[in-house]
Amino acid sequence: AQSVTQLDSQVPVFEEAPVELRCNYSSSVSVYLFWYVQYPNQGLQLLLKYLSGSTLVESINGFEAEFNKSQTSFHLRKPSVHISDTAEYFCAVSSTGNQFYFGTGTSLTVIP
Amino acid sequence: EAGVAQSPRYKIIEKRQSVAFWCNPISGHATLYWYQQILGQGPKLLIQFQNNGVVDDSQLPKDRFSAERLKGVDSTLKIQPAKLEDSAVYLCASSWELGTYNEQFFGPGTRLTVL
């Protein structure tokens, strides 16, 4: 069975500082990897995903994540955060089967 | 385009009572998912439909939970009877087609409190 570990439950960071949200997964087969974001009082939204090809994937709002197969990681990064990035971030993994596994989430708080 | 709709948004019941949640996916989306999100945890997939057929319900507690999508559009999730540990947010999501590589679009969720 697959699993996802998000090592940090809460990450406070000052505005315009860089941030990294960590995600590790366990799987013995090829995987698809996702980051979803949940803004306050809103539903989950896809931020970015890795299916195949280039190991570095980017979102339209400046986030990026790199698939590292040897370390089984898919960490999310942003070089300079904004107040509007305050949200809950969920890493998720699936394989060629139908199951989809979410991590426990990381609450990012951007401090003015 | 309208998003995934869910109702009710909040529900409070006593243990051993029954409850039902409704989901209307994005028009044209063939695949529908129900998730359970307990406080402090990530969403857990309960059941997945492709049109009106069940693709995967391996994590659905079938002794008390049931779900249907009779006409391949709207779906209902029922709990009968509810237990205290069923307190959670129930999320509905939909995608264009089967395959976990497809983007899932989530509704706002129904927050259930069992007393």
C-alpha cells in the first residue's frame, strides 16, 4: 500500500521569505504525485502535479515541486511567499490503480 | 462553469441516527469520488464511481455506509447508523474521466458532527 508523509503540520513564514513544504511517499511502483491547496473556507484545488517527464513542475502562482525518485520525495517550494499563500497544503500520491492517498496536510501561515 | 455542489454544508446528529449527503458534480464529469476527512488528517477516499458504476469501494465501511449514483450524475452518501467516530468533513470530487492522473475538482464539503 502507498502512503504519504508530510513532515511539518504547521509552517509559519514571513512575507517575501522562501518556503519549502516537505512530502515523502512510499511506493514500490511508478506514481503520480500531486499538491492540492485549500484556502480558508474553500474546497481543495489542484496546485500542481507530476505524471511523467521533467521532474520539476511549476504552478501558475510561483510554486514548484521536484520529483526525486531516489529520495521518494516531492517537496513544494516557493522563493517568495505572499499573504495570499496562507492555506492548507496537501500532498497526494496515486499509481496506476484507482486509489488516491493524501497526506495529513501542512498549514502555511504567512506573517506580514 | 459551476463547481461541485454539496449539501447540506453542516449537519449535527446524535449517534445511531441516519444521515445523507448529496453531491452534484461538474456537468459532464464521468468520475465521482467521496472522501472522509477527519480533523487533523488528510482526505481518505471512500468510494469512486465511473458514471453509475462503482469502480472502487474498498475503504467504505459497508456495514453502515452506502452510496449510489443511480443516473450517473448526482450522488448520495448515507450513514446508518452513525457513530461518534463518523464526525468528519465529507468531500465530494469529480473528474472528466477515470484515472487518478486526472485533476479532481472538489466541493466545499459537508461537516458532520455526531453527538
